[in-house]
Amino acid sequence: MPPPRTRGTALRHLLAELRGPAVPVPGEPPPQPKALDARALAALAANPGCDRRALLDGAGVDKAALADALGAPSSFGQSQFALTRGNAFEKRVKADGGAELLRLVHEKLDPAAPPPETSSVPDLTAVGPAGRTARTALALREAVEAGGWTLLDHPMLALDVAGSPAFLEPDAVVVHPDGSWTVVEIKSFPMLDGSADPAKVGAAARQSAVYVLALEEVAARLDPAPAVRHRILLVCPKDFSNLATASAVDVRKQRSVTRRQLARLTRIEEIAEALPEGTCFGLDLPPERLTAAVESVPATYAPECLSTCELAFHCRERARAAGAVTALGRAARAELGGLTTVDEVLAAAHGEAGDPADPAVAALRRAAGLRAEALASASAGQGGTAC
Ligand code: SF4
């Protein structure tokens, strides 16, 4: 008798059906479901309201390949040049047993601790992601017991996402002499006079928050549980040079948002059940069927999607075609309350629709009145000049 189907296996089966059969490339190994990584998990926190993204990521659909198949390829991802430059910078920061990195952690996050004159860098080599995760957990425990400073270079962490483990690889984790743990994120964008591009810092903070959550799961299995610090260290090149500089970033907010999003991901079953019978995102389907499948999942496009999601060009085109106010940005969307399309906004402003007691409708009418007055006085002024 086959084993009874649990909720977890039923969900995995459902997601596999949504993903559709893998499309093999001649001469290459069969494609696997796209694993969720920290960037993908962090991007979920960047657009928490999007069912489309939650479902596609949960099902392991390759969104870049899907965007290609939909005829709206993404321009997403880092250039090879940026990757090479980033790797070289990270290597430099971690040289000499991470001496510079540990100095920065001590200076920015734990100046009261003894300086890191000696440190340990354990070997984290193991077979496969599960083996590396177990090796990392052991190294963390040993580092806490040993005291002193320890640098874990590219540890492997696992986070339970919708019943399956997502394996995550932070740039580094530092164990402090008091046994607490800090996530270190090394980026190649510059920090000028101590500050960097806020959008890039925000993305790094969301990514680090995912690592903090995964580390908290490891810590919870130890007794007593070590503290996982909620201020991470962001290391960047200083003023376009090769020298490293760093800043402590508080990721408490991003951690809470990501945690809520992950809890929501376990409800992808509900999103999937609301889809029409037979919905599938198989990349071998004709474009019109694939488009219909994608469009059957509600999306909340926002301009931020352009830097966080591979489907951004497709969703932007659809949002514009539908006149959705989300395409104008989250700030405008929030101000417009229950008005969801540009046509509804114009009708409300011109007094053709909308409840005058609604603050958004009242504000639009007032703005429309002021605009009409300004135009009238401008044309009257023009008329006077002509005389
Ligand atoms: S691009 Fe589309 S699928 Fe991706 S997060 Fe934005 S709305 Fe959702």
C-alpha cells in the first residue's frame, strides 16, 4: 500500500503539477526546480502582497526562463564584470584569516570586547548542502564553547520554506567572544563618506534578515541559545577604492517582514487552490496558454519590481494596459485608497463617480478644482498680455 499522502507531500505534488514537466536541454542534465535562495526570499519581503511571485517561487518556477517564454525577458542579474570585481573584493576583505573583517566587526559592533588578535577560521567542507549545513551548525557550537573570535567563511544555513529546506550561504558569520553571532554581508557597491545607495543597502538588509532568521533556527537548537545579533555588518569598498569600510545595519524590521512572508508562503496552497483547473506554468506550453496561466494569479506590480523580480517587464506591461494605479508607485497607490485604476481616479476627480465623503475622492476633487482655477487664471493672464 502506498504511504498516506500528508499535507506536505500533497503540497509538493500540487506545486510540481503547477511547475509542469522540466524542459530538457540537449546535452545537459535534466533541469531541477529552481531552489529558493536568500535573494529570492529577500525579494519576497520587498513585495509582500504579490501572490504571483509567492506562488511561482514556492513552486520553484524559473522566473527568468518564464519571462523569456512570455516574450518579456528580464534585464535582471549582475554583469560578469560586477561578479568578478565583487569576488576579488570579498577575497581581499577575508585575507589573512579575516583579520580586516574581524577588526571591522570589533570596531563597529562590539568595541567593548577584546580585540581580535587571534581568531579561528574552521574548515566547513562537507558533501552536499545538507552535509555543509550540519558542519556549519557544529562549527558554530564549537566556536561558542571555545570563546574568542571565530570567522565562518561561506557557512551553509537551512531555512524551512513551505515545508522544504532552502539552503542559504551568507558571505560570513562571525562568532564574538561573548558567544553571540553576527551576519556579515560583503557588497561591491561603494560607500561614499560613510553612506551608500539606500536602495542597495535596503536590498542587502533584506537579504541579511533571511540569514538572521536561518541562524536563529540553528541557535534555537543549542542550550543555552546564543544571541543572534540583529545589527549586521555591511562591508563595501571605501570611496571607489579597494579599501574596505563597513557600517552596522539594523535589520529588525526586515526580519519581521520576511518572517511574516515566509509564514504566508506556507499558504501558497490556498493561492494554488483558487486557480482554474489545470493551470500549469510549463515552459513548453504555447505562449497564449502560459500568459493565461500567469495572468490567473493576482499580482501587485510596483516600480520596485524592476530591481527585484524577473517578471517585472511582463507585469509592468499588464499593469499599464489595465490602467492600474500600482504602476505609479506604492506612495501614490496608498494615497488613492480604494481607487485602483487611472480611469476610476479621473472619474472621481471630475465628479463623475466616487463617494464625496471618501478622503481620497475629496482630495482629488479639490486638486482638480485648484488645477482648473490655475489654468483659468493662466489663460486670463495670457489674454491680458495679448491686449
Ligand atoms: S514583477 Fe510581477 S510577479 Fe514579480 S513581484 Fe512584481 S508583480 Fe509580482
